[in-house]
Amino acid sequence: MNFSPVSHRMWPNKNGEGPAESLREQFEARERRFMSPFGSLSSNARRRVMDTAPCPVRTAFQQDRDRIVYSNAFRRLKYKTQVFLNPLGDEYRTRLTHTLEVAQIARTIARAMFLNEDLAEAIALGHDLGHTPFGHGGEMALKEIYSPGFTHNKQSLRVVDLLENNGRGLNLTLAVRDGILKHSKGFGQVMPDNPAELPITVEGRIVRFADIMAYLNHDLDDAIRSGVIDARQVPEVCLRILGHSHSERAIRMIRDLITNSGSTDNGLDLQMSGSVNEAMQTLRHFLYENVYRSERVHQEFVKAKKILSDLYAHFLGNESDLQKELRSMEMNGCNDRSQPRERLVCDLLASMTDRYAMSLYKRIFFPSPTI
């Protein structure tokens, strides 16, 4: 399909006269002409609380993307663990760089399938906003000390609904909120068998694939770089099928999903070939056994659990310190007195970065010199 370049007639002239349609409406019309019938039109988007007036320039999903990027929670991702706690090397991934890689992969796939790139990107950028300090070790710690039902994807939704903007939230569209909530797989399948766990949009399902493609690839890189594993340990089938370099693996996985997906009576079915899917699952199992559960990584998470457990107990017993930290992190507006203090402390700890949690722990529990 051919598109003419942007015309000067789209813009107001010197007398302030412009087209009857806003730029947003022209973008929405372009989506209707260009997008696959399986894609999510931004003109159909609905928010948790409807805005008084739509943006004249950006579509709803573009607004969501911008609200996420400018949030406090997004900025904190740069100092949150991906795999290795508070890494000193500048080349190691953090939760922020992981998020950016997921967004890039998701947008590439959505573009190739003629779906809504902005929606896929917004979901990807917001999918880990609720991740704890110290990565999945921090998440497991909060499961034990706060609630077995704590998960980073539910916390991500809580961030965008309630914790940002001093309790006002980001007021994202329902499609982005759904994708954020349902992005997580844990040890489970990329596409869940339970329909209730499946994102309502194809773009949300793409983010699930993009997430695993990103972390399998970059966690392998970081594990080799750190010396936790040797490159010669990587299963041969993974190298033969997926490739030997980061770019080879990424291209192979992305192309395989695009090539093997297709329409069915139930919509667009996202599928990977048997050989690539098997190689990905083999690599996933290899990383869990040799990296995520390795003694070196495990020992660091034991220390992280100690930090979060002690901070949790401290803030439960010190109301003034709790309120001070909520104000410091611009979370005081979410301090709903009807909620248990345990919930507020959990929100506070989950929002902290690795380095902030460690610095706070030192300030509270380490003795200070008096002379």
C-alpha cells in the first residue's frame, strides 16, 4: 500500500487555518487503511478513566507510551537488577535495558505483521514497572514476607493505576493495562492454555514472545561475560538452530515467529516452528539451571532477601520513617489510610532500586561514627 509524504496542508497556515481533522485523527485514519484486521485500532481505545479531551497530536497508545516513559517508575528501572545484582560493569543489562530490548523486538514484530506498533511498544515499556529491586530474588522475598500472591506483573498494574503521580496513576488504556498484567510467564508456557491469562490483543501476545526472546538472548550474553558459565557449555542445538551471536539469535527468533504465524477461524495465531521453539526451550532450561539457580547468583539473592526482610520489618514498626520514605519517593499521595500498612510497605520496597535499598539499609542498620 502506498502512502503519500506528509503534506504541508496538514499544518495550520499563518492565519491559523488548518485541516478540519486533527493530526491524531489523521493518524487514526491511516491505521484503518494500513493495519491488519487483527490489529488494535487506537481510535477504539478506552481508558480506565476517560480523559476530558483527547490529544490533538498523539493517538491514545502513543500517549500511553509517553506517560510510561516519563514516569518515575520507568526511570528507576535503570538501577534495578536484570540478573546480576547492582553490576559494576557498564555492559551488563539492567531492567531498563531489558525493557528497551523487549520494546524494540515487539515493535519489529508488530510492524512486520501490520499490527499496532504503538500499542506493542507501550505494553513492552510498561511491562516491568512493578519489578522489585534485586530482580526475581526480590520478588520471591516479597512473596515470603508480604504475600504469596505478590507478583511483579500485578505490581506493574498497581504502579500505573495507583502509585504513579502521587496516587493518581497514569490512566492508561485498557489494552495497555491488560498487556502489562498478562505479560508474565514465569516458568510457564509462552502462550498460556488458560484463556483468562491470554492478553486480549494480539499486540499483548506479541510482547509475551518479545519478552522471552529478549531475556534468553541477553541473559546468555551477560552470563558468559560474567564468567558464571562458559560459552562452551551452551547446548549445541541452541547454537546450531538459533545462532552463535546475539544478532543471529534475535533475527532467527523474530523471523521464525513472523513466518510461522497465520490467521485462523479464531484470529491471528502466533506460532513458532518446532525446531526453533525446542531450541528456545532448551536454552531457557539451561539458563534456569546454570545461571538463575547457580550458586553464585543464589548467594547474592540470599543477601538481597536479608535486606528486604529487615527493611520490611523496620517500616512496619516505624510510621514516621515510612511516611518520610513515601514522601521522598513521591508516593505519599497513594497513602490510603484504609489500606493495611503491610501494603504500603510492600509498595515502597517494590519501588526501590537496588542501590537505594542497599544505601537505605546501610543508613538504618549500620552504625555511624560519632567522632
